[in-house]
Amino acid sequence: MRASSALERCIDGVQSGGIPISILASDIKEALNALDEIVGKTFTEDILGRIFSKFCIGK
């Protein structure tokens, strides 16, 4: 339930636009942590790196 809620917040944020990338990353980390409790340790930074390497993030 926690993972689903965090991912829904992330999706809503992406669809609405204007949400800082740090907030989206925080939601993804929260989802990964929740799933980690079920399936075991994941390498969060590696996964986030792969996800955000596909996006052009300007400063």
C-alpha cells in the first residue's frame, strides 16, 4: 500500500508538471523502500540513476 501510494503521488506530480524533481525522487525512494521490505535490498541510487538518466533535467 505504501509503495502504491508513493508511486501514485509521483505519477500525479509528473502529469501535473511543475513538481520539483527532488520531490519526485523522494516518492520513488519511498516506494522502493516499501518494496524492499517485501523482496529484499535494492540499490536505490542505481535504480534512480537509470530512471533519471532518461530525462533531460535542467538547472
